[in-house]
Amino acid sequence: MTRAPREAEARIGPVGALLCRLLFLAICLPGPVLLVAAVAGNPQASPEDFWGLVAGGVFLTIVGTGFGLFGWRLVTRSRRDARQLAAAGVAATAEILTVADHLGGEDPGLVLRLRISGPGFATFEAETTCADNPAHVPGALLSAVVDPADRLYRVTHG
């Protein structure tokens, strides 16, 4: 059974991955620090202060850990996709079928519907989002790299 095509996550180099992971680790830390401050803090503190620190610590631990793990996983996936395409990827051609405006998110751009073909895999269609570029018109060709085993792909938007 062949999988649906999946666009590779944006590439992150080793230094960027290290910095991102340190940032995501730092996002996870404030909650446990508040919990430690509540437990090891001033024994003369009022119960309201103690329970406020505990509640804040629990809340920040849950939220921070969720965001931290999500980010850590995103970086890991990016690095894995890059290694997979470097090891098993084959050069391919992506023909632009349709171009539409992408208005979602903070960066408006284009949504390209592509037909990706190359040696060692069946031609498939996929979508990608990219920055606005006047060269992106239906019929234009872009270079791509595809892992034929699971149809992981990356398109060079030029």
C-alpha cells in the first residue's frame, strides 16, 4: 500500500536544531521551577501564596511541556526528513498545475497544485505553499526531490 504524498518539513541545520531544542527546553522549565519554589519556599508564606504557586506551576508545566514537546518533535521530524531525502531521494520535476492565493497565516503567498514526476515512482499530485513569485504560473517546471518508497517530497521554489 502506498502512502499519500507528504511534503518534507522545512530544513533546519544542526546549529538551528540545537538552538531550537534549547529554546523548547527553556519553554518547559518555568512550571517545574514554580513547583519547586512552592515546595521549598518560605515556610512562613500564607496558604494563598503556596496554592497560587502550586496552581501556577501545574498550569505552566502542562502548557509549557505541551508546547516544548510539540516544538522538539517538529525539529526532530525536520532533521529526519532531511536525512531521508539526502539518503534515498531522487531528482524529480514538479509541474505547476494551478496557482491560487494563500491568505491563511501571517505570510500571504501562493498555493501551488503540482504534478510531480520522476524515475522510480508513479506520478502524483500534491500541494505546497510558497512565497509570492511571478515566475510561478501554470505550466512552469520546478525541481523537486522525492523518496520513492514513501513519496516524501521537497520542492525547490526558486
